[in-house]
Amino acid sequence: MKVISNTAISLDGRINTVEEQFTLLGSVVDHQKMEQIRRMADAVLVGGQTFRNWPYPSLSDQASNEHPIWNVIVSRSADIPLLPQFVEETRARKLLLLHKQTTLPSFPSSIEVEIYDGPLPVPPVAWMLDCLRQRGVQTLLVEAGGELLVQFLAADALDELYVTLCPLVIGGRTTPGLMGGTGFSQAELRRLTLLSSEVVGSEIFLHYSVNRAMKMEKN
Ligand SMILES: NC(=O)c1ccc[n+]([C@@H]2O[C@H](COP(=O)([O-])OP(=O)(O)OC[C@H]3O[C@@H](n4cnc5c(N)ncnc54)[C@H](OP(=O)(O)O)[C@@H]3O)[C@@H](O)[C@H]2O)c1
């Protein structure tokens, strides 16, 4: 399975403002690029916090009733707002990947649920990928924030990153960034190769691959 990500960041690497409401950092061109990237994927994955900010289907213009796109939400809390626009969207197949310790509400039958019951304190990326592999996913697009995205990078599961560098400065010690977690040491530093860059107005569209030496074997 190929795993790619797409994120719009400020010049200082932030992905949202202090309010942490849904915010579009990118321009109309960025939105068009997002559509193009979604076309490459048969699954789009976000974390609970991102979904709570935008609890709507993530579709591409190629998604149809015959060829729906997987919408995957990863959550420890199972605090997932379920609006009719999401639940009833037939162009998206819905999948929740949840933690076993969560007290689970009941979910509509249109939503598939997998619960991690392994030995680790939180569901690992390898398990998430297994759940998707079992469903035939070939290209996963991670549109999550930095807390989840860094877990894919740390697990050496991320193949390529699309990053839009937006002409904005957000600042702040607690505003979310492209990558969260505790950070990599010098020995663990992840290295990337720039595959392409495009300047459109004041935005820069960057496409990187994660260097092979740091990546696990995936099929
Ligand atoms: N600029 C952009 O392109 C962009 C893209 C995406 C998001 N954002 C913004 O970024 C912010 C969210 O950032 P975030 O880092 O919190 O992202 P996120 O995509 O919501 O990921 C974090 C959430 O995922 C769940 N989670 C994380 N690791 C997990 C694991 N191992 N197992 C199960 N669940 C796990 C938790 O959900 P629960 O809390 O439900 O347990 C956690 O709160 C929001 O403000 C969002 O709007 C911006």
C-alpha cells in the first residue's frame, strides 16, 4: 500500500490558528491541488480532532456510488460527531478505527468499526494499515494533523508528502504543526527528497518522498 499525505502549512510550519476551528490556510489553487491528490487515493484518513473540526465526507470528483472512497477516522475517544451529510453520503465508505478502552456508542450500520485489542497502549499504525489492506486499499491519503501524521512517519509508513507552504505566519507554542509527537533525535532524523516544487503566486507546492533507508518494508 502506498501512503501519502497532504498538508497546508504556514511559513512557520503551523497547520491551524489559535482558535483551532476549521480554517483554510491555502488558496483556491491549493484546494484544486487537494482535489488532484485525492484522485490518487482510494482512502482518506484523519484523526478525531481534525474530523470534529470538519465532520463532512472527504470526497474526490472521481468518487461515485459505484466507486466510493474510504473515509477513515482514527480515534481514541470515539467522540465522533455523526451528521447526516456524513452518515448518508453513499460516495464514501466510512470506517472508524478505535481504541479498545473506549466506551463505545452505537454507530449507524453504514459505518464500519474496527477496535484495536492488541497489547500496545494506543492503536499502532501497522494495525491501521492492516485494517485498510484487508479492505483492498491501495493508496492511502493521510489528511490528519501532526499528532497522527508523525506516527506514520515514525513507523516508516509514509511514502510521500505533499506540503503547501502558505504565505502566513501563525506562531504560538501550542498551535498544531505539520508534525507533532516528541520529536526525532539526530540518529532518528527523517530525511526527504524533493520530487517537485511549484510556485503559484505567493504559495509554494512541495512534493517530497521519504528516503528509503528509513522506511519499513510494506506491501
Ligand atoms: N492545515 C492542514 O492542512 C490541516 C490538516 C489536517 C488537520 N488540520 C488541523 O490540525 C488540527 C488537528 O491536529 P491533530 O494533530 O490533533 O490531528 P488529528 O488528525 O485530529 O489527529 C489527532 C487525533 O487522532 C486520534 N489519534 C491520534 N493517534 C491515535 C492513535 N494512535 N490511535 C487512535 N487514535 C489516535 C485522536 O483522536 P480523539 O481525540 O478522537 O481520540 C487525536 O486527537 C485541527 O485544528 C485541524 O483542523 C490542518
